[in-house]
Amino acid sequence: MRKALTNFCIFVLFFLVWELFLAASNFKYTLIPTPTRVILALGEIITDNTLWENTFISFYRLAIGFILGCSFAIPLGLFIGFYKKINYFIKPLLFFIISLSPLAWLPLLILWLGFGDLAIIITIFITTFSTLLLLTIECFDKVNSNYFKLALNLKLNKLTFFKKIILPIVTQQILKNIKIVFLLSWFILLGSEMINFSSGLGYYILLSKNYLRADTALSLIFYIGILLIFLNSSILILFKQIHKISVLKMGFNYVYKN
């Protein structure tokens, strides 16, 4: 409660300084709006059906690309990470793919598929899949080598060793990696929608710029920030539920921490 109150006071102080600074300066409000104008613009866009349509479109694109990327990256990453010989050959290729910005694929995808949801969904998929695959593989680098020696001494088969020892260790880190990759995919989504697309939150921000509505653009940025806070909290709740299920069903003994 005390932390929340402190954060609220900092937030209010920031807006107060912003308002007073602009009131005492000669900046044009059309370029740098006051917090009051931003709040009023936020009220305007919230009552506009266009905002909710673009929000739904962005979530639709993100959800499909991100879920598909996670569905392929995590099982494949667990497999490659567990077998070190395969890991040795795959890692350099992944580093090369990740070194390229995911947005670099978008012009090619537009050329092949045209302007539409599919080009953005595949861009999100590439972002999620390549990044999460590498991060999942690297989880195995943090596993203590003594566990492998223990498995040899106990003569555990690979499946039992993986399920009872390795999976509980790497799961916590994988959950954290999913949160990181989700944020990355969200940023790539907004950037993709600003490239000659006619829908989505990224396009909505670009449209505000074209109409010289800095107040609307800033209000959209605050709106997106609020959405991210909500999504982050929802993901944390989901991960805690996954932890409970893993403890009950699979005997995991780790505690998920934010």
C-alpha cells in the first residue's frame, strides 16, 4: 500500500511539473501539449469506437503470432538445449537470425503477402520464435553440471532425468523469458503497424501525427502503457496458476517469483 501511494505521488508530481513548465514557457501546445490537454484527448479517444476496433485488431495480431511462436519455440528449445551436440550447431544460426531486426523481414513479407494481417502475424511469430528459442536453449547453460553426474550415478533414463530434474529447474526461467519476449513482440507489433498499414494501435498513433495531434498521440501512448500494466499483471497471475498446477501434477518444487 505504501509503495502504491509513493508511486502515485511521483506520478502526480511529474504531471504537475510538466503542467507548470509548459505554462511558464513559450512552447506551442500543438507540439508539446499540457497534461490537461492529454487527459482531455484520452477522454475523446476512449469514447471513440475506432480506439476499441484498433485495440482488438492489434491484440488479434499479437495473440496469434505470439501463441504460435511460443508453441513451437519452447518444445524445440527444450529438445535442443537438452542435447548439447545439437545445441552446438544451432546456436550460431539463431544468433545470426536474432541479430537482424524482426522489422527487417516485414518489407519482404509485404512483398510476398501484401498489406494485411498475415504479414504482421508472421513478423510477430518470427520475433517470438527466434528469441524465445534461443533463451530457452540458454536456460540449460545455468543447470549445474552436478545434476548430470547425479543422473549417471542413479542410472536415471533420459526421460526421467529430464522430467524430474531438468524441467523443474528451467521452467522458472522460461516463464520469465516469456514475459520479456512478450514485451519485445508488443514493441515490434506497434512498429509494424506504423509501416503503411491502415489499422491497429501503431497506425492510430501515426495517424495522430499526420493530423498534428500531439495530445492524441501522447494519450494513445499512455493508453498503451496502461494496457501493458494490465497485461503484465494478468501474465503474472497466469504464471502463478501454472506454478500451482506444476506442483500438484508434476511434483515441481520451485516457487515462481516475479
